[in-house]
Amino acid sequence: MAHAQIPGNAPDANAGKRRAAVCFACHSVDGVAKIPGVPNLAGQQRAYLENALLAYREGKSRRNVTMNAMAAPLSDRDIANIAAYFSLQVGSRSGDTGNWAM
């Protein structure tokens, strides 16, 4: 699956932060999850995050009731922006790598 394509414009991490506000409840504003079992998003590669969100939006290859519902209303631009935002965050605190699988 290819990552989200945004014609003519690079992803906007600031717009991604605004659109990702609902994500912060589980993944935290810095992308380092504080809830056990919730994956950290900080520092992940942008293309990986885009592909994961696209797959959750599609709902076939990645099935998770919460994530499928959260990704369903996202546009390709939203997905690219959110991925850009989380990919720019610092990966971990105190050397704790947390839960990296998404």
C-alpha cells in the first residue's frame, strides 16, 4: 500500500498536530503513549504511519474497532499531516522504547 499522496504540497506537521488532537488521549501529545499496550507514534517513519492510518481507514488489513473508527473520517491530507507531526516527535523518554508496533 502506498502512502497518502498530496498533490503539490508537502505535509503540514502543524496542521497534523491540530487534526491529531483526538489521538492525544491515547497516544499523548508527544506521541509517547502512557497507556500500556498503546503504541508509541513518536519518531516512527512518516510513510509507515501514513500506511498504517490508510489501512485502519480501509478497515480490511488492520482491524481495530477504535482505530478504524478514528481513521474513517480522515482525508489523505489529514493522514499525511498527522504522520508528519508524529514522525517529528522525539521517540522516547528515559531510554524507554515503549510499545512501537502499530
